[in-house]
Amino acid sequence: MDFALDPEQEELRRTVRAFLEDTSPESETRRLMETEAGYDPALWRRMGSELGLQGLAIPEEYGGAGCGPIETGLVLEEMGRALLCAPYFASAVLATTALVRSADEDARKRLLPGLAAGELVGTLALTEDSARWDPEGVALTARRHGDRWLLSGHKTFVLDGATADLVLTVARTPEGIAVFLADGDAPGLTRTPLPTLDPTRRQARLEYRDVPAALLRTPGDGWDLVSEVLDRAAAALAAEQVGVAARALDMAVEYAKVRQQFGRAIGSFQAVKHLLADVLMEVESARAAAYFALLSADAEAPDLPSVASLAKAFCSDACLTAASQNIQVHGGIGFTWEHPAHLYLKRAKTSQLLLGDPAYHRELLARRIGV
């Protein structure tokens, strides 16, 4: 596989980085952390109308750019660096991937243009109180009522679930697992924001009391689609974790160059040099793992499930290591609320758990390769 980016992809990276430096500085991130929605709807629409970021992975016939996982990964890496407060992962990765990979042409025509333009926000509601990312964790039920379906139960840890316009809900039917389309303001649906460790990424608990929903047609069993979405989302999240880790390393290096101790910059001390060199190795190895997974997704490689789990496990650990060591290099100031280091540590920790922690993905990888 060729890991080199082409000129268009490099330009995409530069454009997104410049856009986020202008629109999402630390001060804006802190402001949005305190708002009810957790993001700026006007900026979200700009991202769709001016840059087309939400529609990168959406085919052109549905209003998107027709790009692939690599371009989405590049954007997520830059968003990780900036700790962007926006429902991009929930909407442009989870919900969009589920619709694009489904067999429901009517749903694609009706919903993807709005998602691509930034007019709609979508999310995927899968996990429940067990916090499991497998079919055994799905207890929410769907039953037929005339010509429609009614959903009953609850979902929790739903990314941007309190503000999403469209909630793709994984439910259990008498025939097995299926995915349903529910409106965010559907009758019987109660959405409660959850207090989270990472205030830059919102989560919610959703209570379903006979919520009307439409069945999303899938190419096979409903869980096959969910599993495919989770694998592709794991590769995308690994790219975002690389961005978080790279920015944490940059912060540590910058501080080590200017912080004086015993009349010298602390970066001149061997112990600090070795620490930063070790983190650099982790970050670059994580980048290789993440982009290998993205390339596998782009090529529709049969080993994508294994590669995605490998990338998610490795990048989760590398991201947490980089964020933790950034605080260590900064010393006392790194523990303060005023310094941004803790924000990167919180994102690293919550991303480590999102879609399953490293232990889960290592076990999944072992099963997938037959160990």
C-alpha cells in the first residue's frame, strides 16, 4: 500500500487546518463547552456549505463529494488536533456510513443530501447500560404496529444524542437485529444530556416509549451493517486519536524548549529528550496504523475488521500516552484548568473507551485472525 498523500489530499489537510485555526481556537472550544448544544450550528452549516466536510464520504448523486475514508480520516485528524466541538463523528461518520452502506435507496435520497449540506445532524444509538458494542448488548425492542414500527427501551452514551435530528437506532426484533430511523423529536422519545468526562464531545441517554420509526433496509442481517459501520468508524476514530496525540506532543515539545530549569531549557535534559522521543515513536506508529486501516477501508479489503481493531487498540493507547506525558512535561501548570492539556487528556480517555476499549479490540482482533 502507498501511504503517501496526493496533492489534493495535502491541500485538503492544509485547508481544514487553516479553517479550524481561524474558527476553533482554544477560546472558542471553551465557550462551546459551556453551551447547551455543545457546538455552533452556524459553523456547522459553514462546514457543510463552504468546505463540504460533512459530505466528503457521501456519493455525488446524493449531494456529497464522493471521496473516501482517507479524506475523512485527514479531516478527523485535524479536528482532533483542534478539539473541535461539533457532531462530526456522530453525523458524518456513524450515521452517514450506516446510510451509505445500507440497501435503502429511498432513505439515502431523502436523508443524505441534508447530512451532506450540514442541514441535518445524525447519530447512531447502539449502546445500553451494559456498554457493550456487540449484538448481545442490544435489548431495546421493536414491534410492528400496523404499517409502522414502535421502539421501546433505552440507549445511553449516544454521541450528540440530545441534539441530533436523526437517530439511527439499533433494536431487536423477533427476526433479529435491525436498524431503524427515528426523528430526534419523535413522540415518546426523551433525550437527556449526560455529564461526561470530556465536555468537548456530548453524549445523551435516550428513553424510547413506543417511538414510531422506519425500518432501514440492509443488505443482510441488521447486525452485519452495524458491524461494518463500527469497523469503519474505528478506523476513522483512530485517525482522530492521531490528531489529538500529535497536538499533545507538539505542546510538550514547545514547552520543553522554553521552560528553564537550572539555567537550561528542560528539553536539553536527557530524561525529557528520551520521554519525548518515545512519544514521537508512539505517535508515528499510531499514524501508520490508522492510515493502514483507512486504506483498507478505501480498498474494501477483506481484512478491514482485523486491521480496524488493531488500529483502534494501538491508537487508543498511543493517544492516552501522549496526552498523559504532555501533562508530565508541563509539570504543575499542566494540571490546571486554565491550561489546555487536561482537555486533550479527557478526549484521549473518552476516545479510548468509545467503540470499545483496547482490551476489547485486542480480543476481537484475536478472534478475527483465528488466534
